[in-house]
Amino acid sequence: MSSIGSGGRVLPARPEDPSTVGPYRIIGRLGVGGMGVVYAGLDPSGARAAVKVIHAAQADDPDFRARFRREVHLSARVQGPCLVPVQAADPEGAAPWLATEYVPGLTLSQYVLLHGPLTGGMLYALATGTAQALAAIHEAGVVHRDVKPQNVILAPAGPRMLDFGIAHATDGISVTRTGVMTGTPGWISPEHYRTGAVGPAGDMFAWGALLAYAATGRLPFGTGALDAVAFRVMSGKPDLDGLPAQLLGIVEQALLQDPGERIAAATAAKKCAQLLASQATHVMPVSGAGLEATLVGELVVAEWDFPALDDPTWHAPAGRRKGRRAAALVVAAAAGCGALVGSLLYAQDNGGKTDPANGRTAQRSPVAEGTSSTPGPARGGTGAGTAKSASGEASLAAWKESRPARTLAENDAPGALGTGAWLDPVAYPDFDRTITFHEPRGEVYIAASGQELPSVAVQEIAELACLGLRDLISSYPEAPYKKYVVVDTARQGGPAVVWEDNFRTNTGCSTSVQDRTAPGEGEDDWWKPTASGLEQAQIPSTDKNEISVANLTASTIFSEWQGNSRLGDEPTWLGHHNMSVGFAPAEAVMYVWAKKPEWDQATRERWASVAADAACQAVLTESQGRKEWRYAQYAVAVIGEGDQDFLLWGSAGTCSD
């Protein structure tokens, strides 16, 4: 069971989950495994941790508790590069637990599934970092025993090797049950299959298979029935086609049948570091020359190219009070699961009913009391949205009208989209999907089931679907489909359309900010800002990017507005005390508001135009510059005591030049 979440996201806690574990305050879940649940926890200083709590049934098993106690001891004993240190543990408690540093990022398996194999410096950095990690583990007299892509995190600072859930010492003391095979099929050494033997050489066999998978996207001994995989591991040759020539020899040494002839982790780390140095400097170090550990670490970081990941759920303060007001200029919401930029659709409040909210970006539009939030039709672009069936936008009614595959192209669609796991099976053990077709509308529907999907999971599904369908139309260019629609059938309140995109026009399968044209004359806007979103935006932010963007946006508005106002002119003058910028992550909206209830309508509209221009440019710039930026919508309001007047709102794709 890995000690982190998937891609940095925090899933909601369940009613039965603890509020605290040891000194850690629990704010959500990171994953579930065979041993227990991994929670997102904050220590008293606010530092993030992954807290593994063992299932009650296993905690009552004396043998299992002994193994867990051993795991804690061994994990604390191992220190080194590209590892995740243990922070605290209580193996003797009624519910045994272990806490490690939280490491955000995709697992290697997730990354390869979404983006394909690693290449160049990234691949050599992965090889070097993971070999260094195993060298440190083996030097401490420990065997990992479960090296596999699901236990390697591609963190922003470099690869990290996780999970000592079945590790044990090489000192001959073992608490693994007799007759129980540990490890994951496909990543188990030949000697372990034959005799149950374990050791550092077994870890290196799995490491060789891991590098082959990272470089080619294929399992080196194939897939299929467990006994068939075991037979190929024990008697067949690995499939290493496509592995870079410089790495090939090292991987072949790791995958030798005789464990005594395999390359050691320290040797592999040294050789991979030399290859990494040649990638970074284009000069191969002198044969036999070693590289300083600090230099190797710097090379790994230099060749590593993963963006920093974050989830605003981590910032959620305890005991949040309704109606909280920010005293400072820059404030932002930090509660709830992070919303994805632009394309994601969220359920919004509508007179007490929960309807699927539209993810299509809109032209900046004036708001009047009583304005309907019924979505309008989409007109090109690659955005997402929902609407009435007659409008041309995707809807639940259209989804219910869709049918199973009939034509040759339709029957080939599941294969094009991928028949394997779309999401991490640890974080989403019950996830499944059904593909149906609405030929008259030209839409392919992907209905997700099992558990409600957070925004990042929807993004992963959307990108996979887009890429797969683009592959499909390359073989069937005359197929009558152009759009795909993701329906989350496990959403609270009932099924909802959570993504729509045109896979023919979205040639890069971008899943960040999306662009839509404006609604037609007299049509209803597809979304509107909410009082709850504005309230959320008035909670101070701890996210440095949000703070920076809010500062810049506010400065721009002050500069534009004050240029047309006289200093101290109370009816129009704005300052930190009466204008603020903040963020509502649950809606993916940046809010700008002025506390000027005394303004007349003409003044409100004039200020709103200035504020909306600055806000639109801010979310557009960030969306184009950082894929992980989640705010693609903005809203401008004037607020008073207990009420608000939303004046203008829109999306990044509609900013004027």
C-alpha cells in the first residue's frame, strides 16, 4: 500500500474516518490498500504527512502486527536519496499507524498510462534515483521486496521510492508467513518463484523490469494469467526492444536469471549516474571515475521536469466559520477538492436543487436578479458544457438516448481508448467505465462508475478519451463522431455530465483552460457566480501562486481605477480596506469584490468593466502558463452588509485583446 495519494489529490474523508491519528489532524484520504487506509494528515505545525492506518481485522492478527512492527523498525532504519522518511509511528496502538512525509505526484504507472514512456534525461534520472534508493535500502540491511511502478512517485523534486509494506531485513529474521508469496506478479524474481528466496538481487531484478517498463511502456515479461507470467519470468527472455542502447546493458545485468550474477544497486546507481552526467553535459565521465553524491543529486534535479503539484484541500483551516471576512487585500479560498481549470463541470446551487454545472467558458455577461443559469449552446472551440438536449450541448437526456457499439468503428473504440486501468487501482479500486454512442449528435459517451471522481481524475479520463478517439478517427476518418462526453454516474445527487470536448478540433488533447464563444443574443448564460463561492473566496489563502496573482490583479485594478479618481474622493476611491481578490477552488472561480454599497449603478458598472478586464487577463495568463492552474473563470461584485451584486463574469477564453 503506497504512502501517498495519486497525483497530489486529497479525496473526501468518510463518516467513519478518524478526525485525528496520533498528532496528525486528518483532512481526507489519499488511498486505500490491502493493509489499510492512507490519510492526508497535518501535524501541529501544518506540515503534510501521509498517515497509514492498518485495517482493524489485520490489527487483531498477531502475525500481521508483528510484521507491521517490523516494517516500522526497518523503515525508520533506512535513510537515503529518493526515499520517503518515516516521521512517526505507533505499532502498538489499537489501530496501528505509520506516518511518512507526503510526496505529491503521479506514480510511474499513472504517468506512463497518461503520457507514454520516459525518454532522455528524464529516464536516466529515474534510473539513477531509484538505483540510489535501493542502494541505501540494501546498505541498511533491508530488502524492499515490492519494487514496481505503483511504488515509484514522480515527484516535483525527483523520483521517490515508496512502500516498505512487505520489506524485511537481510539478517535472517523474517515474520512473513510460511507459504505466502510476497510481491506483485510480473515484478517477482525467478528465484522467489522457484524457492521463495528473497534478497537484494530480487529487488534488482524488479528494478530492471521497472526501467524496461518506464522506457518502453511494456511489461518486459508480458501480461496475462499469473502462471503464464511466472513461466516467462523463470524461463523466457525479457522484451527489451526500444530500450536506449546505453541503458540496455545495465538492465540486462539486472534481469539475469542467476541472482549471484546480477548487478548490485550501488554499481547500477554509479553507472546510471555516469549516463545521467553524459545526458546533462554531453560528455561521458572517465570510466571508473565516481561522481559526488551531491553532484548526482543535482543532476537528477536538473534533468527532472515535473511541475509542482498542489491541492487546496491541504490548506483547509480547521473550524471554518461561515461569513468570515478577510482583513487583508489578498484572500483566497482553500477548502474543498481542487477544481480543474476551465473544462470541469461542477454541481452548483440552484434554488436548492443540484444540477450539473457547465464547464464551457462564457463571454463576460451582465447579471440581473432572476437570471436563469440554464446553459446556452456551444459554438466551436474545445470547451466543455452541458445544456438542454435541443440546444446541441451534451446532456443527461442525450446520454440516456445513447446506445452500445454497432458499427466497426464503434466496436474498435474501447480498444483505442485502452482496455487497461485508466486510473490508479489503489485510489480508485471500484472505477469502471461504459462507452456508448449517440450517432445523430456525433457524441461518444464515457460513463464512469464506482466512486465520485475528483477534478484531477476527470482530467485524466478526459485526456485518455481524447487521445484514444483521435487514434480511432485516424483509422476511421469518416466516423460520424466529433465530441466525447464524460458522465460521472457516482456523483452525489445523481449522474452528472462532468466533461465535454471536441476531440477533432482539440488536436493537442489539452485539458487545461478551454475556449468557447459567447452565447447568442437573448440566450441564457451557462453559469453565474454564487454567494457561497464569494464567501469561500473571502478566506485567506496560503498558496503562493494565488497570492501573487491576486496581488498583481489588485494592483492593476487600483492603477486603472485610481487614474480616473481623485485621491481621497470617498465615493470612488479604492484601497486595501475596501477591495479584495480571492479564489473559490470548488467553483474554479477568481472573485474580485469592492465593499462600496453606496455606489450608484453607473459607478458600479464603470468599476466592474475595469476589474473584469484585469481579472480576465490574469486567469488567461496563468492558464496559458501553468497547466496546473485551476482558475479559468472570474466574477466581479460589489458587496454590502449581507448582500452582493454580481456585475460581470466570464472565462479566460473570452478576454478581449
